[in-house]
Amino acid sequence: MKINKINTSLLQLNMKSLTKALICGTMMLGMLSCEDDLMLEPENNITQNSFYTTELQIQQALSGVYSAMVNASSRGGYDVNFYLLASEVRSNNFNAISQNGNRDYYAINRFQDTSSTDEMEILWEDAYQQISYANTLLVRIDAVPFTNPATKEQYRSEARFLRSYAYFELMRSFGKVPLIDKPVSPEEAAKIPRTDLATLYNFITSEIEASVAGLKDVYDAANKGRITKSAAHAMLGRIYLTGSGYPLNNGSYVAKAKDHLFAVIQGKGSS
């Protein structure tokens, strides 16, 4: 009888321990489950992981690549930054006068601008922002399903053109610049050295050459201003002519410039 009582007591003790273990285990699983439920992406925040997943989002991202040319600068975009401040202001056509004030264009006109000159920093940031947007789109677009493959190729071609255009303007203003053709972190970007001009020219010309086939000849009124085949030919003509002179002095570029500019004259891909 005593042995039976002992066995019964042990069984009851084991049952209590097992019950406690099951309760603790259930609570632990519940806590883990709750934690998983709480680790959600904010629905009002767009991230790279939640974006670039549909055809519409790729279209919106491409609009962002275009918009980097006009809305980031405090003075109006590429037309002012690159064609006025970084080009005309440096020439003899521009006479900068500053009275009782510090104006960036005054320093730029006298080649006294430095890395702390705001306007030069802005145009650098504008161009690399456009490059960054294009890099991300080009990396993500392949995985996105499109109803029409030609539309996907058009978007890809526009992004490649715009990235190359940004590099061309950077080269005209700064000479050798870092070549970044994929998404990188700020820490990685800071370690990328300047790229020699021959490599930069080869990159941007090959990118635009490859984009011509995917671009449209014309667009409807709602899409006026998008890159056309004619625009790509014209830009290639300009890039090759620039590269044929100082400092690259690549004589073979002259014939290539003629071919592309003749394509524009013939109206190939005109808008």
C-alpha cells in the first residue's frame, strides 16, 4: 500500500511538472507569435522592399529619375546648375559683380570655388541623386512582370539614358568622377575612387547606344518630353564630339558623331 501511495504521489508530481512545462511553452510561443505580428512594415511608409514590385511602381520610379533633374536644386535644376553656373558663369561671356555680399557665382566665375561652395555641391548631389534613382530601378526592373515586354524595355532604356546624361554633365563640370552603376551604401560610395575619362566615356556611350533600340520614336501629348530615339542620337553626337576634343582627344569619335547627328537630320526617331 505504501508503495502504491508513493507511486501515485510521484505520478501526480510529474503531471504537475508536465502541466507547468506545457503552460510555459504555450506562453513562450504566444509571445513569439505576438512579436512576429508586431514586426510589420509601416503601411504609410514606402521602402525599397515594398516598392519596385509592379509595373505602375516602376513607371512611378522612372518619373522620379526624371524629376531629379528639376526639383532638387535650390536654383531650378540642370538648366541652371550645369548650363549656367558650371558652364556659362565660368566663361568670358559672364561678368560676375558682387557688392557687399558673398555670392557663389562670383567665386565660380573667378575659379575660386571650393568643395564648400554650395551651388557646386548642389549640382553634384542633383546628378548623383539621379544616378542613384536610375541604379535602383535598373536593378529591380527585371523581377517585375510587365503586360508588354516592349514597355519594360522602354523604361529600362530611358533610365540608362538618364543615368548616362547625368554622368556626362558631371564629367563636363568636374572631369574624373566616381563611376557607380549599382546601388551602394553611403559608406561604400565614399570609398569609390574617381574613374578615368576614357572609361567614363566608354560607359556612357555604350549605355546610350544600347538604349536606342528600346526608345520610342514619338510620344503622345501626355508623355511629351520623354526621351526619344532622336534625343539619344543627338546626345550621342554631342558626347562623341566633346570626347574628340580636349582632354580625351579621341579622333575616332568624330565619325561616330557624324553618324548619330546624320540620323537626327534624317529624322530617325524624331518627335
